[in-house]
Amino acid sequence: MIDRIYALRKSLHNYANGGYVLIAVTVLAMIVANSPLQNLYFSWWQQPVLLQIGNFNLFEHHGHPMTLMQVINDALMAIFFFSVGLEIKREVLVGELSSMKKALLPVIAAVGGIVLPITIYRLLSADDALLQGSAIPMATDIAFSLGILSMFGKRVPIGLKIFLATLAVADDIGGILVIALFYTEELSAVWLLYSAIVLVLLLLGSRLHINSKLFYVIGAVTVWYFFLHSGIHPTIAGVLAAFCVPAHPVMNTRHFIDEICDAVKDFPQAKPVKRGETYILSTEQLNALKSVESASDKVISPLQDLEDTLHPLVNYLIIPLFAFANAGISLSHIAFSSLFQGISLSIWVALVAGKFLGIFLFSYIPVALGWVRRPDIVTWPMIAGVSALGGIGFTVSLFIANLSFPVDDVTNLLLLNQAKLGILVGSLLSGVIGYFILSFSLPRKPVQE
């Protein structure tokens, strides 16, 4: 139990810090996109990218090299979804999704946070061309939302943090299903067959207790390349490959402790060393320490090790780079009045009102009916604040917007920019509203738990 709480706190801390980085990068992207550097900014993302050996280019799609924007959105974001897949698998095995009792309330709330925003968006979107963006307001950005929640420090009950984190994970599952089902091109049976073969090999490797992380990383890259040509969005490859990574370690903890005890017991003694004095370990001491290091590696499962390794890469590089590339909008051709019409209006209203009402009502109703219990120390005003934070769509909303309106003509480009504006405004309003609700509803003193 203590280990799980420590892991949760570490994960929340990583997401919170990533949220601060996202805020800074988003502001920077908007400044650059509306500065004298805007031509360089927008043209830079259209540069072709090659990772080529002979005639084989890993970043090639339909016979053409991928642009830098495509590499970020289709390749680097596949790593993000690989990380999300690892997190979902861990949560299902040992986390907050591992039992129906713990998962039911945030999962039901997540369903409300998906259904109502989509419904409101479709009600406000009279033009059929806009309906393909119906899934844009269904997302919750876990880094941004937890980043704002972390501003209140120890005033936040751990139950409220778990509720928001679990809700966001369940929300991610919904987003992954939507991307897989509704953003698929014409399918290629041959490439899908290749992908299935590799996924079967990865599953077989997990069953045979192959714990080499390199084995699963190479397999994931291979599946990504096959998906890129199959018609299914390649980021889904990251999720499916993550589900194949084993969660069992090579060595159990009892055996690990025995090995550590043996290494410490036989560790060659040395004379006391004064502070600052140079000292070189003997060969016997090095071997003993290496055996401890090797045992430590074997007691951590590939799933947990990869998830821990990818967190900094995803939170501090991939997601900020994605935000910097996609959040920049030139406002010179967008009138302020567009916020109150068309797709911008549909998105920000769906994020602000749809997410809030969906999450709060779908939390209140099952508790009122006696199906589930509210988390300890957590009040309804606190859940209202978190419900508002759920409207911070940002990362996945921007991602789905790019899929909904591919930049292949002037009309789609205009719709995409208006969609991005709606996402930014809706996320900003949701964050501000959630912050003010929580500032009044959270206890004034640190919570004792």
C-alpha cells in the first residue's frame, strides 16, 4: 500500500511539473506565431525529415518523406500513447482501475465528461463540415489539470487527486478508442497482417517471460511502421504494443533481498576513507556492487521500468514539442467575433460547460443512488472544481483537431485554426474556473491523511 501511494505521488508530481512546462511552451508558441518570426515558425514544421538507410526511409508515408509536423504528430506522439498504454495497463493490474469498487465513480464521471461535450458540440454545430470534429472536446489533459491542482499543495486530499488522475486515464481510453474507430483511412490488409504478426510475437515474448526492454521497443517501432502504412492511425500502435509489455519481473522480491544480503555480507572490507580522499574500489568490491545492480534491474518489471523511463521524455520533451508545434495560431486572419460563432464557439462551450456538467452530474447521480461512495474528505464543491478542470482538453484535443481537419485545403486550415482557438480559450476558461472553485472549496490548512 505504501509503495502504491509513493508511486502515485511520484506520478502526480511528474504530471504537475509537466503542466507548468506546457503552460510556458503554449504561451511561447502564441508569441512566436504572432511575431516577425511567424513565417519561419510555420515553414519550419513543413521541412521533410529523413531517417534513411539505402532506399529505406523510416519516416516515409505514401512514397513521400514525412514533414517535421507529421513526425511530431504521428511518430513522437506514438511514444506518448505508448506511455499512456503502459499507464493504463498498470492501473488495470494494480492501480485505481484494478477493482470495480475503486474505479466505478471516476469511470462513470469520465463517461459523462465524454458524452455531454460531444452532445453540446453537435447541437451547436449546424454545418455538416464541422461534425467531423465532434470528438475534439471529449479530452482531458492530465498534465495541465493536475498541474493546476498541484498549485494548492497539501490542501488537496489524496482522494481528490486519485479521482482526477483516474478520470483522466479513463478519458484517455475513450480518446484512444475514438482515434482507432473514427480516424482510420482505407485499410491495407497486408500491412495489418504484418502488424498482427509482430503483436503476436510480442505477446508470445511476454508469455515466455522475455524481459528485454529492447525486444519490446523494437517490436513497438516495427508495429508503428506497419500501422503507418495500414490505414489505422500509427499512434494506436503505441497503445497496442504497450499492452504487450510484461508486468512481471525476472526476480521476485524475496530472492532479491537474499541476493542483496549475500552481496553485503561478502562485501570486501576496506580501510576508512577520509572525506575528499581519493579511493578506488577493488575488483571484488566492483563485482559485488554490479551483482546488486543486476539484481535491482531484474526485480523491476519491464512495464514499470519503461513507464518510469519514459515519463521525463514524454512530459518534458515530446508533449512540450507537440504543444509548441500545434498551439501556435496566427491571429491576424481570425476575428475576435469568431469566438462566438462556428467551430470555436462549439468547442469552448463544449469544453467549459459540457465537461463540467458531464463530470459533475455523472459523479453526483451514482453517489445519490447509492451505487458508489464519494472519496473520503472530498466534498461536492471540490468535485465541482475538478469537474471544471476536466475541461482543459489541450493536448489530446489538439491532436484530434489535427486528425479532424487535415491541412489539405484552405477551408480545413481555417477550420483547424478556429478549432485550436476554441481549444485554447476553452482550456483557459476551464482552468481559471476550476482554480477559483477549488480555492474556495479546499480546506485552508494542509489535509492530514
